[in-house]
Amino acid sequence: MTALERWEDALGRVLAAADVALEERHAGRWPLHPARPPHGTAANPQYDGIFRVTAVYTAGYGSALGPGYVLRAEVPTLSAVSAADREAIEAEAAELVRSGLAREFPGRDLRVERDGASWKIVGDLSLG
């Protein structure tokens, strides 16, 4: 396994744990989208249940924080989710990811910070 694969696996565990925690804390708050299976039935938690927690790398051009991973915590439902609820879920996901990063990457300077309207994982993104 390459260093990049190890990094992505560890980040995947962080995101999956955040997704599962959100599912457990907010079960039944919004109805499940009809195209999504119930929580815990897909191989990857981002593909089932009421939440999808992902992170996408960005080079950070135009960002004061530079390169990092833009964190997304989505509520894929057909029901209305208020802006306040979306913001609260995103902040909760950011905190869950922050604690997961500390667990998966001990001693590493990785932070979850606001970057405009988004949350972003920044810091020591080295593979070693």
C-alpha cells in the first residue's frame, strides 16, 4: 500500500466515523431520500442513510488557508432542511472530523477551519 493510499484510507475512516455519529445523533429527524438505502446497509456510509460526509482536495488557489480538503456534510433528503439546521450539521461534522483527525493522525498538525462559507481540513498534508 502506498503512502497516498494509507492517507486516503485514514481520511476515509475519519469521514465514515463522522457520518455514523451524525446518523446516530439525528436518526429520524428527516425522512430518508427514496433513492438511498437505510443507514448501515451500504459498504460505505456516505451512500446510505440521511447524511453524506465527504472531503475533496483543493489546491487552495484564492484561499487564505491554502491547500486542503473541503469538507461537506450533506443531508440528502427530499424534505426541506433549514439553513440554520444545515449550518449546525456542518459545524457538528467539522467537530467530529477534527476529533477523528487527532485519532487517525496523532501528532500531526491537521486542523478543520472555516474557509469562507466552507469548512476545510488544512495543515500538514504530507504523506510521510
